[in-house]
Amino acid sequence: MLLRPSLLPALGVFAVAARHQNFAAAAQELSLTASAVSHQVRRLEQQLGSALFLRHARGVRLTAEGRQLADAASAALSDLATVASHLRPHADSVPLRITTLRSLSYCWLLPRLPRFTGMHPQVRIELHTGSGLDRFDDNGPEVGIRYGLGQWPGLHARHLMDDDLFPVASPALAGVHGLQDPAPIARLPLLSDLSPQGWRDWFRHAGVRVPAALPPVHTFADSADAMRAAVYGMGAVLARRHIAQPYLQRNEVVRLPGPVMKARYAYYVVNSDTQAPSPPARAFIDWLLREALDERTPMPAPPPQPPGRAVQDA
């Protein structure tokens, strides 16, 4: 069926409500009342003949049909924003200030970022990395990606993706080949970062009893540094899946025997809870939520090979 043009405003309101999954938050962003948002969504549901939200005492939640429409609406609005920007070829670029952890930026975000800039060439990225929480004010970042429990004062947090922990090491590390179970991993040189879960937690999860004094553990302040040290054969590291993925794809590290342990913390997209995101920030947030569904990390294209020399007959 075709949507009537008169329903396009309702579709726009639905897209915002779907992103927040909260009518009051959508109303604040759109400068409407919550009842007006609810009315527009009801109108769209009646036209489509499908429930888009499940209503309950504590709020609303997207139905399967609502999720499908929300994904399509988000992609369509993003495409429209890109086309609209191209209609103003002399318009200035729009800055988007982003903050995230260095490890996630290096291993997960940066390989994907060309996809976003290709879709939104008018947006100029300003990326800052660090473990501290920046001030999300007029001079600070608009969007952040943080690792934690999803509760930070003054910030609105959307769940981005969970994480898992498992041991990896360079295939060149002595003692790696021939490992059949997790117990001998405790005798390898071990690397650690400052994550809240460490080797003792994983060995306990794997059912391995370890001595009171583990081998000396080399500690790094950043997960990306611990991973790089493992790549160079310094020891085995208890890796986070999203940090380890590109190294596993390039076979620079290998999984060691033992179970996967779910991380207590997860990744969240955060922004100020007192200021609505700008259009570039909203587009970036929607794009991040879609990218989180793609497990594999994009790899750079191999450099072109020089043409081979012709073999001359003797």
C-alpha cells in the first residue's frame, strides 16, 4: 500500500518516538505534547492496520512491525538529509563533536567511520578519545560512546551493544600451540588492562583453580595497548570481543581454549539529557545503532600490486 502524503508528518513523529521509545522524550525533541505524539502514532497505526508500539504502564516498546518501519524510516530520513545537503553545494560543513574510548575508536569505530562520512559528506567529524566523561555542554561533545552500566548523571544513554571476554594470544607465543583446555593458560605470561573483570574472574568462570599468585601480569591502562602487546607476543590477554575482532580477522591473534564470559559492562551511546541532539548528531546516533548489528570489522583494501614483469624466452 502507498502512504498518503498527509501521513508523512506522522511518519516523522513516529521515527523520533521509535528512536527514543518514549513519547515524552520525543515530544520534548519535537516541541510537541506527549498526547500529540501519541495521536500521530495512533493515526499512522490506523492507516497501516498494524500496532507499532506495545503500550504498558511504564512506557512503550516497539513491536516487530514497528522496528521494521523504524529502520526504514531512519534510513529514508538519513537519505533525505544527505540529498538536501547536496542541494546547497556552497553551504558550510557542519561539525560533529564525538567522544569515545581510545580502544573502541581504534578497533571498532574508525574502521566503520568512512561509511558514515560517505553517507553524510557535509558533516565534519571532531573525534576525541579518553576514559573520562566529558562535559556535554555548548563547548563539549554532542555524542559519546561509553562503557559501563548505562547510568551517568546528566546524560541520556541508549544501549549500543554488549560485550564478551575470552583469552587470545599471538600464534607465535611460546606454549600456545597444543593447548587443549583452559588450565595451562595460567602458566602463560598474562596481560591485563584496567577493566573491572580480569583473569581471576575468567578462570573462575572456566572452572579452573589457580594458585594464589598468578604469573606476573603486565598491566596496560588501555585495552588497545594490551591487545597490541599480545599481537607482538608479549603474552595472552583477556580480550573484549569488539576490541579483538579486527586482530582475529587478520589472524594476528588466535582464540585460546575456554568459555566466553559475558562482560558486566556494555557500550552505550550518550548525549546530553537537557539538549536535543542536532540533526547530524541524530543521524550519527541512528547510524551507530545500525552499525552495532554488524559483527565483522571492515578491513582496509589491499594496496595495488605492481604489474608483473613479462617473462622473456631464453
